[in-house]
Amino acid sequence: MSDVDFDEVVTLLALRGRASAGYERGGALPPMTLARAVHTVMVDWVDDPIRRMSASILREEGRPILTLTQIEKLYQRPDFPDRSEESRKGT
């Protein structure tokens, strides 16, 4: 993933929120930018390790991002959009 378009529109998949009997089946969140999807997993879901581990990002162009390790690598890139700006955008 040397050349990454953080403005690319993607679909974030993950287990849905916690239920008393465990997690519900996975589901897709509304389409969002790659930057927002990475931010959601790394910041918004920081206290939900199971949801983070289940996250996958489907891209229209290129290979899907299927592991938390791949998502972490994107978040750690020096060219990742400013985190404070991205957090203000919402989903």
C-alpha cells in the first residue's frame, strides 16, 4: 500500500455493538472515506477490542484491508490526514 488515496470511498465492515448474549452479526457502516474508516477503527472503537479485531475495509479499487494490523499501518503512516481534523468530520 505504498500509494494510498485516503479520500477513496470505502465500506467498513465489523461486528455490530455489544448485546447481552455477545456480539451481533457483522454489518456494513454507511460509505465513508478511507481516512474516516481507519479513524473509526483506531480511535472511535479503541475501547471495543472485539469490534476492532473484526473490522475489514472493502475498497472499490484495490485489495480489501482485512486485518487490524493493516489498518494500524495505515493509521501510523506519516501521510495519514491530520487526526484532529478527521475527528471533526464525523461519519
